[in-house]
Amino acid sequence: MTVEVALSVMAGARVEYLLLCDGDDQCTGSITLAELAVHRGGSTYTDQIRLRDVLADHLPRSVR
């Protein structure tokens, strides 16, 4: 899912965060509207950036 789609889903559902799940429906994390807004406002932002790319920025180097 792209950041743009996530923002649209969040606006439509009127929620402040999304729970993120893997292919086995196990929760792998969450992301807030505020976190997405920071990325959207960044100079390197494009409408093709995916949530997994945003989350990779938050993970410790040992987990990546």
C-alpha cells in the first residue's frame, strides 16, 4: 500500500493510526497519521512511496 492510499483509507475511516499486518494476518506494527504526514511533507516524497519503505526507516539497523 502506498502512503497516499493509506492516508485516503485513514481519512475515510476517520482514524489516527493503522495496524499493519503480514501475509499471515499477524500484526507487525502500526503507523500514525502524524508519521505519514511527516513523510509526505519531506523533500524526497513521491506518491509511489510504500508503507513498508516508511516503516523500514523506523526499524533498528539490526532488524532490517
